[in-house]
Amino acid sequence: MMNRLSKIIETAKSRTRRVVLPEGTDRRVIEAASIIGEQRIAEVTLIGNPNEIDAIAKEGSFDISGIAVLNPADSDRQQKMAPILYEARKHKGISEARALTMISNPLLMGASLVRAGMTDGMVAGATHPTADVVRSALQLVGKKPDSKIVSSFFLMQHELPHQAIQGTALYADCGMVIEPNPEELACIAIDSADSAADLAGIDPKVALLSFSTAGSAEHANVARVREAGDIVSRLRPDIKLMTEVQFDAAIVPEILEKKAPQIKITAPANVFIFPDLQSGNIGYKIAQRIGGVQAIGPVLQGLNKPINDLSRGCSVTDIVNLVAVTAVQASD
């Protein structure tokens, strides 16, 4: 049976979206671009010095003959792109001259391409910190009008026999929001449920994770999770929700029945909302590195247009997969 990631890749192939990779001189990015082009997953644009990109491609025998390359140092390109940046940031006081200087930054040039509709999405982070990628996204494409916060999730693919759940799940937020308040945590849960349905094609069952299950402990951190659950239930009663559950209860039906028989949603959940960034980041990496779960992301949600972030330790496969995800997001 085709897993969800394979379906995402096949969907991307059928829709031919344009994705810009602003870290075009990174060897992993160039190799990924050659694979994406060969498999027709998306139409890729690389940003970087063309001579340097060509030299790396030749050294690695990567075929990038059909891939567009934009030189951020090219003055004609800067003149064309700077007005886009100026229009986006003039309310913050930047001048046209300042925009012309700033646009040579590959992240800002890439995000400007997305803002202008010249490309459909952007993937970055192989050589830039998350903060820089997200800042460029917020400055150029901004938040969706109905989203209170930009957050992230990982698509987690469970396929090994020992794993207590099978198939695709979402883990959030593992890469963005350090210590969400109840309203922010509720927003992360709602956006993640919608992402699960829209991107992964799964019927979301959301677990708001805690060290307590249904009142087994009292603490301010537990109260925050409970309050988030109340907000989700009020705003989106259609979402299948387990509020305040430990991870084992969220995935093992017998444990959930024993600890919280009042919860009528059956385990396992498939959208796991961690209470803070520390637990989320630690949790997904344990699942990935010890549990053998395939992790794709972080995928950003809450933006007007898809811009996604890579880990600086990403592999070529990670880049290919996230470009496919971005292409499908751009299709919605």
C-alpha cells in the first residue's frame, strides 16, 4: 500500500508547482534539485552564484540543465525584485534604496518571488537558522488572516512493526513556538488538525499531550493544556479531541480506557500536540532517532503562502520530501 508521503509526492508530480530554493550553492540542495527535476516533482529555481552552482553540479554529476538559476548579485535582478520587498516593508520605514540593498539576501529574494507569485513556494533552512527563514516568510508573505500564530509540524511516518501506531501522524509544534499560551496551543491544535486532513489526507484525531491524563495531576502546566482543549472544543466542535492525555493513553486503547473512560475518542490519536517546544522537539527526535520513525519537516502552517523550513542537518531526501510537501500545500 502506498504510504502518505508517496501519495504527497505523486500529487506534487501531477500539479507542477514552482518552488524556489534560495540556498542554491549548498551541495545537498543542488543534488536534491537534480532529483526533483528528474522526477518532475516540481519546477525548481535555485538562487546563488551560477558559476559556483555549475561547478558543484559538475563535480557531483548532478543534472541541473533544466533548472532555473537566479544570481542574487545580478543588478538587473535586484532592480526587478527590490520593489516587491519595498512594497511589503515600506510600512516599517524601509526606503527604496534600503530595499535594493536588502534584496541581495537570498532568503528575501526567494520570499519576494513567492509574494509576487513568480514561484508558488519556498524551502530553505539547509544553511540558515529557522529564525531567519521564518522572519523572511513573515516579512514577505505574512500570516493567514484567520490564523493567530505561525507554527510548525512534522509529518511522521510509522511503518516498522514495533511501532505502537502505524501510518502517518502529525507532531506539533516541534520547531517554532517555545511556550504557547492556551490560545496559541489551541490554534496550533486546530491548524494541525486541518493540515492533517488537507495535506496528509487523514481523518484527524487530536491529542493534547500532558504529563497528566484526565485530572490525574494538578499543575499550572496541566491547566494550560486543559484550557487549550476547552478553546478547541468551543471553536471547532467538529474536531475529534482528547484533552489532557499522556502519550501512552493517546496511542494505546486499553490504557486510555483505564485512565480516562470518559474520553469517547478511541486511541490511537494521529495528531499529537505537545505542550511546549522543548517536549515537542525532544519527542520527535526520540521517535526519529531511536524509534525509527521517518520525520518530514518542519512544515510551517499559518502563512499566506507556503514557505517551509529545513533542519541544517537535513539530508538530500529531506529536501526532496519537503519540496513535495510545499508543492502540495501550494495546490490547496
